[in-house]
Amino acid sequence: MNITQEKIDDLNAIIKIKLTPEDYTEQYDKKLKEARGQVAIDGFRAGKVPMGMIKKKYGQSILADELNAIINDNLYKHITDNNLNVLGNPLPSDEHTTFEDWKAGNDFEFGYKIGIAPEFDVKLSAKTKVTFNKIKVDETVIDKQIEDLAKRYGQMKPADSAGKEDMVFGEFVELDDKKKPLEGGINAKSTVSLPFIEDEKIQKKFIGMKVGDSLVVDPKTISKGDADMAAMLHIKKEEVGNVVSKFQFTAEEVKSLEKAPIDQELFDKIHGEGEVKNEKEFREKIKTEMSSAFINDSERLFQKELSKTVLEKLDLQLPDAFLKEWIVASNEKPVTMEEIEGEYKQYSDQLKWQLVENKIIQENEIKVEVDEVKDYVKGMLVQQYAQYNMPAPEDAELDANALKVLENQDETKKIFDYLYKNKVAEFCKENIKVVEKEISQEEFIKLFYAQ
């Protein structure tokens, strides 16, 4: 066996693996004998089929399997032994694969394209400035939160007609081209929540509806995605694409939200009996809780700004053509190159930042210990109990519950990744200049969701 590596540029290379009969014949013959012992062909019992017939019928597939196993083992061994920092997985290269035919006794040469991670140094200093944006919890934000709480703890009561904040329960009937009920069509009773209708023109059609009123509507315009529409029409999610008709919606019940009064009863429901004694304390409590709650969002936005700033300074290059080809090849569902192009910028930025994070972790020996992960899970569980105004259990029970959560390997990996990201961010904060800035909630949301 001969393995060679041909460098195309700093980010791309070809690995060639040349196999001779000596590399595969022994294992190939062994597999042929195993097949002969298991296969029965008309006129021959298992183990008695002539080897020539076995080779003719199964030889190529057995040879292909054996060559593939040898190639995979040695390809990844070569990558490991040579400390190649590859991105994605090797891709077969027809251009660099040469042999006459799939026949035992022949020489085979297989070529594989690999994408290589760029070499770079992460240099952090006080010259690197990153803004840490904090939401200013002012009276307007507090007022809005109180409004939301009043709605959350309010009650739905019958109403004469629908307002902008109300809900209408009624029947959907699928219509034909002549706007008549479609024979065998969909009939479903569901609730339409007016605050969730994003199109104001559509929303206005529902405002003022009374019991018995009807209107024609496209269900797509009053639902949020396929899952929501499927639930509304009582159909399967995969059937949503088949719905092209309009529907008649007839109101059978109108309910209006009556907000909860801002009084002691509401204070007790939210914070526990006697914990908050008046509206002033209620507002202070909200300010404290919101400031704390917003910290996590501020951290996430900071990490986004941090990656953007550092990547702009590094100007990393990736083997883009290789990575796009690899994404197409490895995707579970068929995907076009046009679709890849549309999302590639976001993907490549995430990959670049992952490379930077890994570099910082390795060079600075940053570690997340198992006990840290367990403590984090315990903290999450305590917060969940607090949300329902329940006391947290004893530490032994918390430990047991945390271990149950960590039995899920996917969940454990997510938590490790999250804690590593936080540690990298904290390390960066210590080595750059962080500029704190208070901004409005609206400004924060725009920054948070900006591309």
C-alpha cells in the first residue's frame, strides 16, 4: 500500500491511496469462503457452491466492501498520524481515482479531496474593543412587563364583538372555486387569536365579529407556520401543502381578555403571599428580575459582537469550494448548490469562530469539569422550581435529578459546549477592552437579530 498527499494550496489537498493485490487478497479470499459457506444456489447446498459461481455472483460486491474498509481505516490513520486539521470529511475524487475494473488481482488507486483548517494566531489586546450592550430597564419597560403580567393572569370572558386583543372560536369550512362548501373538504372547529395575526388587513376583518358572523379567509394568513395551521385545521403537518382552498370561518363564541387588577392578589400570585406589599415594591421587584433575566441575552449578544470583531481582524480563509461540496454530499435531504450559497456565509462564520474558540481553549488550557456541568444543571433545576413558586428539593435529590439529565448525551454535549463558550468569552473579556453601554429594549432586539 502506498499513501501520498498532494498539496493543492494551503487549504486543499489530495490524498492518494494505491492498493496492490497483496493488500487485499487474503481478506478478500476469506470473505469469499464465508459467503460460500452461507449461500445456497439452486442445485447446490450451502458450502457446496463452486467458488467460480460465488466469485461471479458476489465477487465484485465483496471486493468493493473490502477495499472500502481498507481505504477508510488507512485514510483516517494517515490524517491522524500526520496531524492534519481537516474540515468536514474526505470526499472521493473521480479525477484522481484510477483502475481498469472491479476485478480481484488488479491494482487500485483512489483519490480523496480534503479541506484543511487555516493556520492563524489569536492576538487579543486592549486595542480590541467590543461593546457589552445592556437593556436599560426604565419605566417604559417595567410598564410593559406589568401589562404582560396583567394579561397572563387575566381571565377570558364572553364578549359581544371581537376586539384586537380577543379570541374567536368558530368553524372552518373548506370552499370550492365557487365559494361553496367543498364536498368531502375540511371542516374543523378552532380558535383564532387576533393578537397573533401579523397581517393588519386580515386582523381588521376579524375585529368586530359577533357570534354567527362569517368571513372567507386563507388559513395560511392567520397561522404561524405549517405546524400551527395543521393544528388549526385538525390535519397532519405533511398535509398542509395540499391545502390551496380558502375557508369560510363562522364565529360561534367571542371571548375577551379581562386583565388582572394590579393589586395584592396579583402580587401574591406572582411572588408568594406577603413577599411584595405594594405597587412600588412590585415595580422594584420587576426591575431587579428583568435586569437579571436580560444578562443572559446581553452575554449572547456580546459573544456575537466578540466573534464578529475578532473574525474581522483575523480575516480567516476557508476551503469554501470543498466545504460547499461536502455540505451537499453529507446532507440527509437533497440540497441544491443555490440553497447552500444562500446560507453559506452564516455557516462559514460559525465554523471560523469555532476554530478560534478551539484555538483559545487549547492554547490557554481552558477546561470544563464534570462537577461544573452538574452544578450548572442543578442551578437550572432550582430556577425551574422557582418559576412555579416551589421550594427546591434537598441537595441529594438535586444531585440525583441532575445526573438523570446528564444521562442524555446530546443534552450533556450542549451543556459542555455552552460552558466552554462562556469560559472563552470570559477569557476574552480579561484580555480586551469591554465597553458597557445601556440601550433601549427595541435597539437591543434589532442588534440581537441582525445578521
